[in-house]
Amino acid sequence: MVDAVVFDLDGVLVDSEPVWERVRRRYVDTSGGRWQPDTQRRLMGMSTGEWARYLGELGVPGSPEQIATDVIDAMAREYRSRLPVIDGAPEVVRRLARHWPLGLASSSPRRLIDVALTAMGLAEQFRVTLSTEEVARGKPAPDAYLAVAQRLGMPADRCVAVEDSSNGVRSAAAAGMRVVAIPHGSYPLDPDAEQLAAVVLPHVTDLTEDTVPPTLSDTGPDRTA
């Protein structure tokens, strides 16, 4: 029996990963840093503090706090111009909210979570929302998913997570949740992350009350997806 469903935001409800990549790449390039071939993959799932420090390692000058402020300001401008909502995502959230309590565990800063959910009219659909800014470690560590489960008052192994990125899948699986993976076409899952997913769906609109998988506590520890 599933007690709750916990969504990621970026890449699941909002097609923001390309926006994050464009904004951060431009910021690195114009600041005299050097974007690496694996930079975007490494950034996906990092908390604000983690990615701000990482951009510093790429040669961006300034404190992590200043780097984070500059990038988040640029993201907010992008969101105000056009929020890249994934087609059908708001309807999926509303439908599942009729069946289960919903949580959200996002690597986006709190400011952008609130802007995005309000713009989509979904703020009231989630009982708990959390930014990885609010826990010790970002994804792939399990901290965010464990904290959301705790705030929902649910055991983590009775929750199902919905993720798009490899680090997000790793994070939710490490928390003991069954994971529905909906990978972005431009950022496919790493093989190990795909193995951790209970279900892999091509699009968020394929997520229904019938495709939400049973939890680990229902299937037992030895059952594979």
C-alpha cells in the first residue's frame, strides 16, 4: 500500500533542466570559468550551496553565496518571462492528489519552488515541499526524501518518488522509496540509476494511479522491478 507520493520538480513538472544549463553555462562562461563536458550531469541534484561551490571550482570568482544569488536571480527572470511547464504535469498532480498525500523534494532553491508551484496553481496540492537547501546534503544523498517522508508523517518505505535524473533516482532509492523514473530526453539515466527505478515511463502523463508501483514494504526486499 502506498501512503504518499513525492515528486521532484525540475524535469518532472517543469522542463527547467535546459534552462538551468543555459543560465549556469552562460554565467560560468561570462565569469571567466570553464564549463566541462560532464558539468551539467554533475550539477543535476546538487543543492544550491553544493552547485555554487562547484561553479567556483570551475573558475567562477566570488563567494558561493554571491554565485548562488546571481544564478538564482537569472533563473527568476527566466521564470517570469516563461515558466517551462511540462505538458500535462499539473493535471497529473491534481489527479494523484485525489488518491494520496503529496510531497515535493526539489534541488531548486525555495524561492524558485514557490514561484513555480504558484504559477502552475499547484501550491495547495502538496502537503509538504522541501528544497535541498533545507537539509544537510543534496541528491544523490537521501536527506531530502527522508525529510519529506518525516514531515508527511509517513515511513519512507511506504512512499513512492517520481524523479527524472540519475542523482534524483539514487537519492529516493537510498531513502528506501520505490522510484518512478521519467528521464528527460536530453539527460538519459545512467545504467545504475535505471536499475534502481521500479518503473520507467516515457512521459509524466503516463503516471496514473495504476502506474504508481507498490512500495518496498508491499513487495518485499528481494523483489525487483
